[in-house]
Amino acid sequence: MATTNNLTTTYAGEFAGKYVSAALLSGKTLAEGNITIKPNVKYKEVMKKVSTDDIVKDASCDFDATSTLTLTERILTPEEFQVNLQLCKKDFRSDWDAISMGYSAFDNLPPSFSDFLIAHVADKVAQRMENNIWSGTNANAGQFDGFTTTLTADGDVVDVAAGAVTSANVITELGKIADAVPSAVYGSEDLFIYVSNNIYRAYVRALGGFATNVGAAGTDAKGTQWFNGGALTFDGINIVMASGLANNTAVAAEKSNLFFGTGLMSDQNEVKVIDMADIDGSQNVRVVMRFTAGIQHAIGSDIVLYS
């Protein structure tokens, strides 16, 4: 059974040569390397956690093994996912790009549409992964448990109650997160506060002069003109927009404490377009992707969840 195609176009002159799709959420987390990526995980990977008590003791003449070392582990198990689409070339014969399919009855999928479809499918997968990484729930088809799910279930994680974040209160709310960061973690070079889209927007606007404790002219006295997409920090902590987080949600953690596992990273971008004409004599074209993905955190007590 072919994937349903809803063609509602009409032919009126020469095709302009461009397809446009609805805007897709970018996969910022993986594309920008904002968490630790562990490739080549075929089945599962065991991450050892080491904790010790106070290992520095008063000196003596004897060897006295009085310290306590505890080894625990977390399992990173990527799940398998796929994309399967089937398009019938017949559906495109009456479309405005039909001439590019050729004049033979054994025609091909329009090349410009084929290129567009490959890019579109890859972008859709990137969007799905971004949402899964932060807000996914394994019970839902096409999803794995994301950080919001795993951190909520971890009793060691530092929880901070969230409110409705606006430009007027965002600095206060971010302050709650920063204050909750464990002392041992604060100051770490790879410490980030991963924030939802609405928190990021609110912070940018607040620094433009819309918060009570920011000058009316905003950062550099430029008002809302101050921000041009550069890096943001709060109390010395890097601020990163995690587009997959639900509104009014944030995570403060070291990049080295959050993991994304997969088999081959290239699988996330490899879209195969298979013309079935030479295989089964049909007029179908199949679009196929197969990949594995999953996340895990290591030390919950070093992480703050604002939700």
C-alpha cells in the first residue's frame, strides 16, 4: 500500500523549480554537539559510576584501607527505528512537475522532488530526534525515553519547581536553577543550562530591557536590537536552547553527564530512495531509513531538573 499522497496543485506555466515544506524544528542538540554523543553502540553500553567517601585520612605508619568505593552502573540501550514511505509515480504524471519524469511509460520520480524528499525526510527525523532526546516517552510509537522522563524518575536529581516563565520573571527563575546547581559542579567548563524555546526567548527579551532588574535600554543600551544570535550565559553558566524541551522546562547539567547513543551517526542522515520498477515491475518508489537512538544520564545528583 502506497503512502497517501494529497496532490492539490494545478499546472499553470513552467515549474519554478522549488519545493517548500512547513518549517521544521532543527536538531540543535546533536548538530551542535550539546550533549555527549556515543556512536558505535551496537546493542547496549554499560556506563560505570564511581563514588567514594572522604578518601583523605590522617597519616599513619600502616596501610589502612578505610575508604569506601562504590561502583554502580547505568545502561545506554539505543532502540531501532525506521522510516518507510512508498510513492506511486503515477500520482505525479498529472502534476506540474510531470515533464521532468521523462516521456517513457517507465518514468522516474521527478528528480527535483526526489532531492527535496530526501532532505525533507532527513530533517523530519532530526526534528523527531530533538523531541525524543528531551521529551520522548518510550510508550509512544517512534519515541524513546528522553531526559525529562529519565530525570523525573531518578530520585537523585535535584528538582526545582517551575513556573510560567516570562520576560519579567525569567531572571528570577533562572536564578533558582543556578542556585540549585551542586557546588561540585558549578564552575565546570562543560556545565550548561538547557532551556526550552520560550525560556530562551524570554531571557533574550529580558536582556533587552524588559526585566525589572535590567536597565530600560537593555544590554549595551541597544534595547531589543542587542541580540544577534550569539552565545548566552547566566551567572557564568552557558545557556543553550534545547528545542525539544516542553515550555517552562530546563535542565542544568554537564555535557559530559548527558549521553546520546547510536550505531552509526551517518544512519541518522542516510535516506535511500529505491525505484521498484526493476525489482517487481511496479510504479512505486520507496523511501527507507533505519537507525538506532537512545539517551542516558550518568550521575543524577549532579543534575538539576526545572519542571
